Amino acid sequence: MKKYIVFIAGSILCSVVLPAQTLKGRIKVDIERTTGTIDSLLYGNFTEHLGRCIYGGIYDPASSQADQYGFRKDVLQASKELNTSILRWPGGNFVSGYNWMDGIGPAANRPRKKELAWNTIETNQVGTDEFLRYAERMGAQPYIPVNLGTGTLDDARNWVEYCNSDTGTYYANLRAKNGRIAPYKVKYWSLGNEMDGWWQMGAKNADDYGKYALEAAKLMKWVDPSIKLTVCGLSTWSSGTPDWNRTVLSHLKGYADYIALHYYFGDRTNNYLEYMASMQEPEKEIKQTEAIINEVRFKHRIDKPIYIAFDEYNVWYRTGVEEKLEEKYNLQDALAIATFLNTLIRNAHIVKMANIAQLVNVIAPMMITDDKLWKQTIYYPLQLFASHCYGESVNTFVQSDTFNTQRSKGIPYLDVSCTYQQEKQALVINVVNRHPSQAIETTIESQFGTLAKKATAYEVNGSHLKEENSVTQQKVKTVERSFDAGGKQFTYTFPPHSFTQLVLSVK
């Protein structure tokens, strides 16, 4: 906001317009103060048989972009540019009514079925083999939730055999008959989806789910002991309590490798600062879940670690099933995603997997309009994190002005995470300036190591908070620029409503 000084000189009234005051901030970094190793699985994605995600999204034989298998080449390329590390499929709510046997064998012979999760017709043209080959071409780890809603224990263990066993048994031979002799070796599996929710087919209470998931886990691990299993944690819309997580983990004991948390957020009150303040909630949920994990491990003497997997997260508040969940994102949504990713980095010791929902068209970082792919605002912060943030999470000291909302007090305008890769001597500082109108001139201090002079800044910003991209214009995107750092300290001014990633070398 501009300030005016008004004074009287003789009989003349004069006014002078002064520039808006730039706020001040401090960030101190010590690369020896690491908090956890960053797992590349934080940069995952999610595809579900919902709306235009699978059909008309990644798979569209009628498109000019279709490859020989019917998959869109532009979506595959944009996914590679996102450095997508792990891809979850086939759901979501969809999986709780899915029979995986419907999606194998000759495509012409596959059944068309009424799909109850999203009230559609499922053609089963994309099934297990199509998905797993697609993940291979993308260079991503596949991640499969099994049906613990309407599915049986045999369905779960047979699916693992089909994907992972050498030939010589019925389901492995069936895979070979369908054209794949070598096993896919799917490492990551989930024991159902949101089984605490009333909206889920076959929903269960914590005790019933824990018992059923345990039996499924035993059979799946007996087929392939090397797989990693995720159990359903408390989901976003559930009316349950954290006791769900405690009960489920107590049942699964040594079988659970991850517990899944789902988190969706957005500007539901049309109040930007309230929206930004609400992004403190995921960190609280992480701390609470971590405490329960530690309690259960101590009580049951579980030696192996249990991690958190945010295997569904994104901005989602504008659209419903009628609109096929085709959210259009703006700049403030990109800032929310950057803040969420900062949260994951700061908690890299316990959060080891994350899957943004979903890949294309459906609450997604990319859209297809008139057979043309374009990138939404949220694509760019996700791409920057997945391109540069590896190695160790580094603890930082952050000092900045704060803001208050009706629901929250003392929220810093600057939200920061930091990573360091020893082998590359690369220091990355991720900064969201949440102030809607003022830049923050920030002193950045290295408490260990000397910074090289030449550095790079990547900025995601726009002219206003509600700025969106479209099939014809990319108004919000990454802008790269060089700047001088050097020594132990430098100053960088973070523009209002921006996400900035500083990439530096430490000597």
C-alpha cells in the first residue's frame, strides 16, 4: 500500500507519494542440520478411472496424439517432464468395486460393466497390463491398491501373483498368455482405499478393516515377500478420530510399511489469507500421525519403520462429479501446492511418498482441450520440486512478518523448505511469499559452507492471485533468472504472491 505525506508550504497544499515499504525477512541455513533423507517417491502421481483421467486423458486412441498403444504421447512427455516417480492406479473409490480380472486378456473380450463409485460404464480397455507397460514407458514405479471393499482375499493375492511371480503357476502363466512373460515386479501395493468412509463400497470400521487388511497382507506377502504395503489411514472427509490410525496399525503390526493420508484443500471461503493459513493443517496432521506411529511401534515392539504416504492430495473445492472434477487452477492454488510440498520436505524423515491427484484433466496439473494439452498453474511448482529437491532436508531458521485471520494467528508470510545434495554440493531454498501485495527483502545466511557467486532463481508468479492458464495462454509459469549470491550471506527480494526456488552451490 502506498503512503502519502501531506504538508502545507505557505498557502499551497502539497502531497508526496512514497513507494510501498518493503518488508524484511531472514533465513538461516546450516547444511549440517539435516532432518531426513528426501525420498523420490514424494513426486508421485495418481490415475483413476474417473472422468477424463484414463479415457480421454492418458488413453485416447482417437487422438492425433495417440501412440501405437492408444496412449497420448503429449501426456506421457509432460509426465516425464514432471519427473513422476510413482504412479498410483486404478483408484481411488473406483478400486473398491473393481475386479482386476475384467481388465486382462484380449481387449475385445473384456466386459462393459456398471461402475458404482462414479456412476459410469467401465469398458475395461485399460487394465493391468496396459497400465504397467505405461508406467514402464514413463519411468515411474507402479503403485496398485487392491480391492478390499467388494474384493476377496484371493483377488488380492492372485493379483500379486499375476504381476510379480515367475511363470509356472496359474496366474503367472495367464500373464504370459496375455503377452508378458517376465514379471512386472510391482513393489508398492495399497490395502484398499479410504475404507473408513461411508462413500466407499464395502466401508468398514477400524477393527474390521484392520483384521481384513491383515489377512490380505499375509497372503500378498506370502506370494511376494519383497512388496511394500500401505494401509488406509483416516481420510479427509471421514467423521472418525485418530483412533482409526492407532487401531489399524495395531492390527497390521509388522506388515505395514506406510499409512496413507489423503488431504484436499482450497479457498472455500473466498479469503486468500485464510486459505494460506489453512495450509498449516497438513503439518499438524503429520505430527499427530507420527506420534501414533511411534506409540504403536513402541507398544508392539515393531523394529521396522512405518512411514506416511500422502497418496492423494491436491487443491479441490470448485467442482463435483457433475463437472467431472475438472478444476481450473489459479496462482493462489499454485502457492498452496508449493506450501504443501514445503511441508513434505520439512517432514521428509517420516513422509516418504506422495501422489498428487490426479495426472490429467481430473483435479490435475495438466488439461486437454480440443485435443491440445496445456499446463495448469500447479504444474510448475510440482515440476520444480521434482527437478531439484533431493538429498537431505535441511532445518532452517525463518523470520518474517506475520498475519492474522479469523481462524489463525501469527502465520509467517514466508514459508520455507531447504534441501542439500552432498554429491552435487547443491543447496536449494524453496520460498513462498504469501503476502498478497508486498515484497519481502530477505537476508539469507549460510551457517556452514561458502556459497558460490553464480546462482539461479526459478519463480512462479502472475499479475494477480486469481490468474489462470488456458489452452492458449500460460500466464502463470516458471521464469528462470541468474543472480549473484556468494560468500556467507546475500539478500534476495521475494515478490508478493510468489513461489521462488533458489538453487545455489556450496563450496
